[in-house]
Amino acid sequence: MTDCIFCKIVNKRIPAHIVHQDDAVTAFRDINPQAPTHILIVPNQHIGGAAQLTRDHGAMLASLYTTAARLAETDGIAESGYRLVINEGPDAGQSVFHLHLHLLGGRRLGWPPG
């Protein structure tokens, strides 16, 4: 998708603080962090959201979650705990329509969220 900001980050057409990139996913720091650690993990392939996922996306989804676990270790939040969030649709708070996983941690997170 040519106008997707996350696709532009994946393709390095706009700058971001990228903390991980491989063949399947790219992870970068959120520009408006909601916790001391707030990293977005996105598939390199454009997928508009969770509702567009199919069984064929299984390996990519595994990469999203295993990357999140590794980054939680790297950021020192794995032991104290962290939250993984996918928002689907505007009412859930999705503002960029490219599937992305939020890795949040580094402070006590309230429940229920927003």
C-alpha cells in the first residue's frame, strides 16, 4: 500500500527508531508512548487489521509474538510483565490500518484498559 505510514517505515522511506527487522516483521518505538516501553511490531506485508487474517498468516503471527517476547527481554520488562495489544477498528482505537501489535511495559498497567 503506497500511502500506509507503517509500510513506509518497513521500507525505510520515513525514519523511525527501528529496534528489530527481519524477513517477516519490523519493530519500532511508538512516537507517542503510553508506557516506558511501547514498541509497535508490524508484519512487513501490508495487512489492514486482524479481521483480514487467514490461516496462511500463522507463521507471520508467530513472528509477531516471538519478536515481542525477545524485545521484552531486551528492554528488561519480561520478568515484571508486559501487555500485548492488537486494536481492530476505529472503536477499538486502531488509527493506522496496518496490523500491529503493541508491546507495553515498564510500569504497572491498569485493568480494564481504556
